[in-house]
Amino acid sequence: MTDTEVWINGQSAGPTIKVHSIAYKYDITPLLKFGEANLLEATVSKVSANESVNNAERFNVDYWVFGGIFRPVYLEALPQRFIDWTAIDPRADGSLSIEAHLGGDVKTRAR
């Protein structure tokens, strides 16, 4: 429920996560051993390093401190080029605009 550290094969996957109301992800490609077993570790602290998070949890009406992970954890393999996310804006007049944000090894911009 509070700060989370993620490690791949004994190396940190990135900064400690301190915001738990949103999904987060790391690009762990450089940390993987291809063709071998890989070790994914996640450490969740019972107390946050952020005092405002602690106060929000401790002084809430239904004060419960649970340890552990309360959302799915998974590894996702992506191709070298992919659509990272899209924004679709439909209008009442029947017009439509679409934004596609590309991820990966993209050398040109799509329009």
C-alpha cells in the first residue's frame, strides 16, 4: 500500500514508487537475461517515506495497515515499434480526431 521497490535480476528497475493510485511501469529490457531465467522482486514497505501518505492512511476513519500488493503485477513484451496510447475525440457534428502516440524505436512521426 505504500512505497514499492522493483528489482530485476538483483538490479533496480527504477525509482521507488510512492504513488499507488495510478498504474506504473518500468522498461526492464536492459536488465533481462535473454534465454535464461529472470528474477522479478517487489518490496512493499508498510510505512511510506512520504509523511503526507502516512498521515492520510493513519488518520483515516477506517485505519488499516495491510502489507503486500493489491493489484496485478505482470511483464509485458512489446515489439520494437508499437502504439503506446491513443486519444480519440468524437464530436456531436460527426467529426472525429484521433491521436496515436508511438513507442519504441520510432524514427519518424506519424500523422
